[in-house]
Amino acid sequence: MRPGLFSLLLIFSSVIFSVFPETWDTAIALENSGDISGARALYINWLEENPGDSGYADVLIHAASLYDSPLDAIGLMEVYSSKVPLKDSYGIFARMAALESSLGLPREAAGHFEKASRIGGHAGDQWLLEALALRFGMGEYPEVRSGGLRLSEMTDNPFIMDESLALAALSLALEGKAEEALVELDLHIKGFSPVRSPLVWLAMRDIAAAAGDSERVRQSINALQEGFPSSAVYYLATARVMEWISPAAYIFRFDSNSGDFVQAGAFRGRESAASLRIRLENDGFIAWIEQSGDIWKVLVNDPDGDVVSRLAAGGYDSLF
């Protein structure tokens, strides 16, 4: 199979060997010979003939991973998701959501993360948090406020508790109640110490900055420096990031006057821009995409003014 096709799709499970060994052997032979479309056709034919099979989700994920276009992969999973056994279908919806999020399709991604969360699975609370973060990025503050409070009360994961409460507080602040939001964060920090997620402090920093509360801004920055000194959140908090957007979407808006970014690419298609952004993120850069008319730009954070040389050292010199 072609390596690195989609980092968000899992490698084909060994379960498949027991599902249909003869078709597997033929499909693998086709893949090894480079006939990807032929192999994919075999998997899709099997999907048509075996709805509800215990290995259905594995076959569907692998068939989707053989598409060059993530939109085609999403489309295939959408068509056949209803034929996956219910107990296994949450993984399909979560993968669809992850791909949609990477393409900058937050509404579709949020809906599929919510479907995955409702069905269950070990990561159900995390998927619900992802959905809330995406909806926050779309400005659906009342829904995020109520959903974040519910999740913070029902989850037994301290990281998710912290982050869902942070989203709820941010949503409250954006509805014009910054002081109430700060009090809410103070109570949470005192009641559930130690804070496990740095996003609590990032939320406090952003709310306090908007409210002109310099003391709390300093408190949150100091807490990040002391408790999470090497985290991306501390880096973002000190890089003049203007808006707290879903980490799943990787779309941040910077102060346009800061000059702390470099354009790494510009494309007429969202998919090409998203592909470069994923490559950059996988190599450790903080990158995001922005639309400008018909052009999709890929930008890279550059607080120290040295990102061009670091990109060149990472093999991206052709971009410049």
C-alpha cells in the first residue's frame, strides 16, 4: 500500500485476513502491481455483497484509504456507513470527521464527531469535545456553552473536563459576560487542581485580555510557563494569537500587523492547501490555511523570524 496516503486513516486491520482471504490475496496483488483502482473495486464489490459483516468497517476504511482525494474517501464512507454494524460505526464517523476537519469543513466534521460520540466507543467524550470545539469556531456559542457544561460534568477524563469547561467559559465571555466567565474559570481551577490542560489557562488569558484584566493575563501566562513550558499552547499564547479556534481545524487568525508568519504556498484548491498544511504540521511547524478570494493560502507561524531557514532545512526550500 502507498505509505502516508492519509495520516488520519488507520492501517488496514489484520482482521481482514479472516474476512475474505481469496479476495484479499487478489486485491493485495493488484495493489502491489500498482493497480490501485482495481484493488479498490474488489473491496467495494465485497462491501456491496456483505453488509453487516464483522469485518465491514475494516474493509471500508481500507477501501477509502486507496483514494487520492480525501473528498472521495469521505464520500465512500458516507455511502457505506449505514451498512456497518452499529457497534463498529463510530470509528467510520470519527475518521470522516477527522478528514473533513483537515479540509476546513467544520460543520460536516462536527456532525460526524457527534454521531461517533452518540454511538459510543472508548473515545466518545473526546469526539464530543472535538465537535464542540468546531462549533465554537463557527460561532455557535449558546450551543457550545450548554454542551461544554454538560460534558464537563459527565466526563471522568480530567483533560476533557478542563477543556470542555474552558470552551463553555469562552462561549460565555463571547456572549458579553467576561467577568462571569473569569469567575467560573477561577472556581474550576480552585476546585479541580491541578489543572491538567493548558487550554484552561489559554482561555483565561484570552478572556482577561479582552476584558482588560492585565493581572489575570499575567497569571495565566505564568501558569503556562510554569506548568506547560514546552506545550504548543504556551507557544501560541505568547505568539499574539488573536482567536482560540478548534485544534482539530488548525485554522488560527493572527494579528495582521504582527508580521509573525510566512506564506508557504498558495493554491486554487482547498485540498492542495490542506495537504501542504498537514505535511507542515506533521513536521512540527504551526501552519494554517486562509481563503483569499479564489486562492487558498498556507501560512506558517514565524515569531522568531527564522522559519524560512527552518523550512529549508526541513526540505521545503522549493517553496521559496
